[in-house]
Amino acid sequence: MTVGSAAIGLAFAGIVIGIGLAAEKTIWDHVYSQAQADRGKVLYTQKCAACHLESLGGTNTASPLVGDDFIEMWADKTIRNLYTRIRTTMPDDDPGSLTEEETVDIIAYVMAKNGCPAGDAELEPSAQSLAGIKLSRRGTR
Ligand code: HEC
């Protein structure tokens, strides 16, 4: 084995370990910051509340974005799945209009309203990091 291929092997092992560790995270692991959720609240009020309501409680047509039923609906999927759903289909009257940053800011607000704790770091709009955060029920992994 050459030094070069050993280095590639090590780098690959590092990526595999990195993905393994990343997948351990859930929405209960302080994955967004309070400042980000505050920005998300402003955006949510402008772009989502008309249908999903200020409370996030939803209506007969627009699904709730808060509460056990919401988390249950997404349980064991990742924030990346939720991100893609919002980015490609919402707002229902103007899909595709949110930027990457706006989408993660709104998700931070949705998490805050679901009682998930804030942390120091912001939720980043990177496919890899979003895929490493599971939407699990409180207290489960
Ligand atoms: C014009 C009304 C309208 C607006 C504005 C709107 N939505 Fe929706 N949303 C809906 C409807 C209706 C559904 C359910 C039907 C569907 O899947 O399209 C839905 C479904 C969803 C879902 C899927 C929920 C689930 O558990 O399956 C998410 C997440 C969501 N919306 C997020 C958002 C966000 C975030 C915004 C603001 C950026 C937003 N929506 C703005 C009408 C709207």
C-alpha cells in the first residue's frame, strides 16, 4: 500500500465515522440557535402563518407543524427530508420561493415551537449536516 492510498483509506474511514456520528443527532440535541429561531419567526409569520396559523396548529387543509402528531408524522425521517419538503412545496401558493437560509431559519422556529432546546450553533443549510439530524420523538434516539 502506498502512502497515497493509505491516506485515501484514512480519509474514507474518517468520512464513514463522521457520517456515523452525525446520524446519532436528533432535534433534541440543541441543533439551532435562538437568534436563528427569532429570524424564522418573522419569516414564518409572513410566509406560512396564513395557512398554518400563528400557533402552527394548522387547519383542516394545512397540516399542523407543531405537536405530537407532527413529530409522529416525521418520526425517524431527518431534517433534510423536512427541508426538502418545505423548500420544494411550500409556501403552497409560491413554492420554491424560499432561500436555503430562510428555509433553515423557519425550521429552527418550528423546532423551537415544538419545544426542542436551542444551542450555540445555527442549523446550517448543508445537505450532509441536515441528513444527520433525526426528527425523533422526545426522549428517543
Ligand atoms: C397557501 C397556504 C399555505 C402556505 C402559505 C403554506 N403552506 Fe404548508 N401546507 C399547506 C397545505 C394545504 C399543506 C398540506 C397539503 C400539502 O401537502 O400540500 C401543507 C403542508 C405542509 C407541510 C407538510 C406537513 C406534514 O407533516 O406533512 C409542511 C412541513 C409545511 N406545509 C410547511 C410550510 C411552511 C414552512 C410554510 C411557510 C414557508 C408553509 N408551509 C406555507 C398550505 C400552505
